[in-house]
Amino acid sequence: MKTIWHSLLLAFQFFTVLPIHKELPLTRTTITGMFVCLPWIGALMGTIVAAILYSVTQWTASSEVMLAFIVLGLFALWTGGLHLDGFIDMGDAYFSYRDREKRLEILDDPRVGAFGVLSVLFLLMGKFVILYELFVQQKFALWMVIIVPFLTRVGMSFYFISLKCAKEKGLAYYFRTHIYVARLNIGMLLSFVLGLVIVLAVTQFSMLPIILVIVLGIALVLFRQFTMRNFGGVSGDLLGASIEGMEVVLWVTLLLCA
């Protein structure tokens, strides 16, 4: 139980803005457990966002614009913009049109370039428009803000363990070399199945969650190929970018199929 508790706290410490002021053991077991906990952290984020949305719609006359902004803003607040930062760095690196080594250098550069700014602007505007359309077309359901962050973090973990690291330094490299791959695969698979069963029950066995899973799988394969071709592997920034990109893909799928 103590190891599980440490893994959960590590997930909050590294992937949310919650102030966990405690020195926790970074062992192979706790790091593996941290990644297993991550989808459930995403589901918890989504549950809190859903509760706030429900309260706002019940007690105020907020417009669809405000509701879309609340969803967008709360998720960015929850993560402290961590994944958005990764997407910015990926945009700077990819659109530099330089060789692989230079792109990896740009990923490490803390400065933000024009391409990174443009990339994140289009990302945020795209998310906002999609969410707005879901509200306007009355296709939005509260379970969506729970399943999307859950699935994207499941996808990120499978993406992470399927690739080597692009550089032999940094936090992602440390995590990649300190996980039990077989245990993580089993843990993520069990989490995925349990989460999918819960969502299917909530949606009265709608086909929509199944469609989301299929689309997520295709997006993961394509992003993995993109990563290998342009960066030669995975990094912390690319992990964050994968979450942001997959969220957009899943929200678009919900807009088209709901």
C-alpha cells in the first residue's frame, strides 16, 4: 500500500500543479506505478471539470463560449501548462526544418520561437472551436471530459514504452530506464479495460467510446512514425505534445460522431 501511495503522489507531483511538498522514492516500482496511476489522474481531473461544468450550467446562464473556455482553461490550469509547453517546443523544433540533431537541440532550448507560438495558438483555437461546436450542437456530455484525459494518458504511456529515447539525458530518459516495461504494459492494459467498461456502462453501451479507442490507436501509430522520422525517439516534450495532439483528435471524433 505504501508503494501505491508513493506512486500516486509521484503522479500528482510530476504531472499536476498540486503542491506535493514531499521527497518521494524514485524506484523502478514507484515510477512504474506512477505511469499506471496517470490515466486515473486524468480521469480525476476530468471529473472535477465535469463537476464544475455541471454547477455552472445549473446555477448560471453561461454561454457556450464561456463553457468552452472553462473546459480549456481548467485542464491547462490542472497541468500547469506542462503539456502545452511540450507542444510549443515540438512546434519550434519540427518547423525549423533542420536536421535531427538540431531539432533535438531546439527541444532542449527554453526559449520560445515564432513557430512554437503559432503552433500552440492553432492548437488552443482548434480545441476552443471544437468544444464550442459540441456545446452549440448539444452533443456535449459530461462523461466526455472524463474519458478524453483518461484515454490520452493511456495512449501516452503505450507510446512512451514503445520507443527508445531520442537523447540519453533528461527526465524522460531517467523514467524510461527506470520502469518495468512488462508490469507497466499489464497495468495500463488493466486500467484501460476497467476504464472502458465503466464508460460503456455510463453511456449505456454506446459505440462512441469504442470509436474513440480505434481513432486513438490510429493516431498513436501515426504520431509514433512522425516521432521516429523527425526526432529518432521520444522525449519529455514529445510526451506532452502527444497528450495535447491526441486530445484534439478525440474531441474532433466526438464532434463528428456524437
